[in-house]
Amino acid sequence: MSILKIATYSLNVRWFTVVVATIMVASISQLYGYEKVVPYLFMTSLVIFLSVMVFEIVRIVLFYKEILHELLNPGKTFNFFTIAVAVNLTGVCFSRVFHMHTTASIFWYVAISLWLGISLSSFSILFLHRKLEDRKIEDVFHGGWFFTTVGTQSTAFLGLVVAEHAVRHVLFIQLFSFALWSIGASLYLIFMALIFLRLIFYHFGNDAELSPYWINAGAATFTTLTGATLYLHIHTMSSPLIETLPFLKGLSMFFWSAGLWWMPFLVVMAIRKQVYNEDGFAFTVGYWEIAFVIGLHAISTQQFSRLFEGQYLIIMSKCFSITCVIVWAFSFFFTIIHLVRSSIWVPVNDLTINFVVPYSFKLHGRLFRVKEIVNEWLDQTIQGVLKKRYCITTSDNLTCWISYDMQAKKWYFDQVKD
């Protein structure tokens, strides 16, 4: 069994946030005059984008059941909007870095198709698919749902970038982008009400993943960025939509404030997680999401300052820019270390790849690393639950039994053999 197949299975669409986080760093570099590094950063993001896309296509072919399960899972279905976000921001870079405006237009058409397809499928499944009786809001609802807003606003934003160089149908593009901006803002307000319901009335454990909740702030910030860009475009073009300028300016201020308000609470939640969580400082793709959100704050604050001409906003943008670069660099090196450490074992046969054994696990606060899979078999318990069981040896030369519940899709540590 090849490492490539393991990597393909282990991948998920949230890895597209690596692309958009890198694009944020490229945009910040261009904003502050570091023009020489911008093409290299953008090419890096493009290589990552193509790599992740290839892996995703292979994963659809080899593991279509897992893809279908993700699509039907209300806790994961909105993650597919990250594909649209990556396509949109890549199109923005083609226009603003390499001045390839036709290519940017093509990316916009592709992004619109993706946005329509993902929106129709995910919301149709959410509304019409059979609900499980034991489905709880605290299990399925989280900040990752705000990827819908980010995907919608990014599509509107690329439309405005395309309109800057369009010679025909400019008013139509403005109207379409305005409509998308309104849809994204509406979704943000709806999900925000549900987030408060989730955090106030339901238990929030120390082991809950926090990075999706950063997307709350990112969604508000992207709404600000798109709103401010739409305001400037309408004002410059003297469009028939000029009467909407006060509305755009006020709501841009509203969403910028809302996104900024979330930041201290996210930091507090992160500190709480590190203090009370026994798992330590574990790797997650969510670090890239945090870098992306902070970069969005830097870019949107810079754009927002053009509406009010406030020098203090420029200072805030610089602070966010520095923080974004630091978090991006940390995420980059942490990811490299994680990928190197993840390739220390190879499964026994084709059956293993469907339920990939974790390369490490914890027991009583102690970390064990899987060195070898000695044996594996399917086992149906007394309760009728089908489990995949493994006999493994660890790097400490301990022989252990672990199992995978194929219904609950969870790993369990069974025992240490004498």
C-alpha cells in the first residue's frame, strides 16, 4: 500500500485553506511594497491548489463513499465551500498580480458554477435529507458553517475585480455581486444567531475544535471587504446603484465591528483549551484557517480605511499583517513536521486503507506511536456493532489491540497484550 493512497484518504477539503492563507500573505506583501516575493508566494499557492485538487479528484474516485458521507453530514457539508473560496482568490491573484484578466474571468465563471452547485446540494441535503433521531445541534453546528458566507462573499469579490476591467455588462456584474453580498450577509446573521444559541445553551467541551469558530470572524471580515470594494466601485463608476452607498458604508462598518469583536473571545477560548486539554499542542489544519482569517482582517481593514480615511485603521491593518505572517510561518513549519512524522507506517492490505490506523494515540496522558500492524480482522460484537480490530506494536515495543467502530466511525483502545 502506497503512502500516496494514505495521504489521499487522509485529506479533506479544509486543506484548501492552505491555499487561501498563502494568498493572504501574498496580498499583504503586495500591499506593503514587497513586490519581489509576491509572484513566488502566489506560485506556491497555485502549486498547493493544484496538488490538493488532484488529491481530491483521486479521493472522489477511490473513496466516493467517504465523500458522499461528508456531503450528507451536516457538520461537514459546508466545508466544500472552501473549494469556491480557493478558486475565487486564485482568480483575484491572476488579475492583480499577473494582470491576466481573461483568466480571472474564467475562474469567476468556474467559481459561480461551484457556488451554485455546492449551495444547492448542501442546503437541499440539510433541509430535505432524513434527520437522525439522535442528531443534536451541539454535534453538527459549529463555526465551519460560516464557510457558506466566505464562499459567497469571495464569489462577489472576484466579480468586482473582473468588473474593474470589463468593457461590457458592468452594471449586471455589479448587481450580481451586490446580490451575492446580500445573500452572504443574510447567511452570516442567521448563523450568528445559531452560534450564540450553541455557545450559551449547550456544553462546549475543552476538546472541541476551535479553528472553525475563527471562520465566524472571517465571514464578517470578508463581508466587510466585499462591501467596501462594492462601495468604492459604485462610487468610482457613478453607477445607477449610487443611492445604495450609505447602506453599503453603514453595513460595512457593522460587519467590520462584529468581526473585530469576536477576536478577543477566540483568543480566550484558545487559552482555555490549552490550559484544560490534556492532548497538548496537536497539529490541525485549523492553524491555516486562523492565518487566513487574520490575513483577511489585515486586507479588509486596509480597504475599509479608504471609506473613512482613518489613519488608526492603517495601524491596525499593519498589526494584523504582522500577526498573519507569523501565524502563516508557524503553520507552514508545523505542517512540514506533521507530514514527515505521519509517514512512519504502511498498512498491511487494501482493507486497512478504508479505516486508516492513526499513527499515534494517547493513553493516560502518554503518547504511543504505531510502529507496525501485526494483524487485522473484522469482528461483530454482541450488540451487532461491526468493528475493525488491529493488533499493533508501538515504538516502545508494546503490543496493543485497537479497534474502529464502523458505525460510529470512532477509534477505541482495547487492551495491552502481555
